[in-house]
Amino acid sequence: MTYHPKSEFMSVMIERGFLADCTDYQGLDEAFAKGVVPAYIGFDATATSLHVGSLIQIMMLRWLQKTGHKPITLMGGGTTKVGDPSFRADERPLLTARKDRRKHRGDQTRVFRLHDL
């Protein structure tokens, strides 16, 4: 990669291999250098816990926070009750409110350990 970022966040993301391609490295870098940038991840807690596929996103938010920006983590909502359709012919069973809350509570505990919220 030939781009040399000015912002700490972009430097970390590139150095650690989080970015493979970007349509406007300079524009993104300038936004991070200019001031606090908020970013969010939304999780639908349809599994019994978060999985390794969520880790990259959580790690990016943690670096975002460590470099002075504002991470926001959203857990569940209406789609959690139905689940991820994944183009299957069968539907997932509706989660009860109790199961929904239990999944959110466990995931929140894990994610909040990583963020200073």
C-alpha cells in the first residue's frame, strides 16, 4: 500500500491489516484527523453468543475508541425475535422475550468489557 495516513486510527487499521481496499483513503483519513468520528456495529443476537466473525468488528470499534473516537454498539431489536432468514425455505422459530433478553445480556457483558462505556 502506498498511502501514508495522517490519523492514528487509519494508521492502526492499515498497519494491522484491517483495510484491504478503500475508495477514498485520503477523504476517510481527513475525517478521522479532523475530529471525533462516531461509528457503530449492530448485532442481532440470534446465536447463543457472539462468534469469531464478530470479533473483527468489535476490535475495530475498540481501536476507534483508543484513538479518540466514539464507538456505538447496538444489540438486537425486532430482527432478533425473527432471526436471520439466510435464504432458507424454513423459518426460524420466534424467540421469546425472555430468551431475547438473556442473549442480549450475555453479549452486552462480553462487548462492554472491550469498550469503556
